[in-house]
Amino acid sequence: MISKLRHEQSSTSAAKNCTSETRLRLMIDYMRSRVFSSCDTSERLHAVFLGKNRCFLGEITFEGKNSSELSLRMRDLFSKALNVETKVMIIAHNHPSGDCRPSAMDIQVTSRIAALSEALDIELADHLIFTRTAVYSMRAGGDL
């Protein structure tokens, strides 16, 4: 029990020493790895679910059938989020085209996810759009 407590304390200390810039870079790298597979011909969406202290609770991935379309059922996304008692959600998807700018559909879907999140008391922290070489934050871009 004591060794477990010491391990948790050292892990917490290490996390505190990790700068916000480092945490952001690690999160971006992780999300990019989740939305890209060995076959980059289809769009993928990945959601990460966090607790009130931004601790990891779970994740889910949805895969599209082609390079320009991803079918996302809100029921599936929010069912998982509610099942793990999510307080904060980060979503990301890839653009196999290589253009990370959000489409009109991206903006519309993000708006719908944000509205549903708000109604369920879940903070939508960001929606990231990835290409192999770039990332676009819908929050930083003013689209969220």
C-alpha cells in the first residue's frame, strides 16, 4: 500500500513538472496517431473523455467509409461519454486530403456536438483537425 502511494505521488510530481506546452504536444501527437491508420484513405474521428480533474476516462474511434465522409452517430458518441461520466471531451478527426481547414460540414457538426455537450454538462474542450503535417484547432480558430 505504501509503495503504491509513493508511486502515485511520484507520478503526480512528474505530471506537475510537465509543462503545459509539453502536455499539449503529447496530446496532439497522441490524437494524430489515433486518427491516422496505416491506410490514410478514410476519415476517422477519435474522442477522448476526461474527468473533472482532466484525468483520462476513456476513448472511442469512428471510421468513415471513404476519404471525404464520416458518418457519426451522436447517440454512440454521447452514450460512451455518459457511460464513463465524462466532464470534458476532446474530439479530433483527420483530413486525408491534406487540407486541415474545417469544411462547412465540420463546423456544422462541431456546433451540434457543442450544443449537445452543453446540454449534458460536458465541456467540449476542442475539436482538432489533422493532416499528416498540420493541425487545426477549432477552438483557437474561433469555430467552437
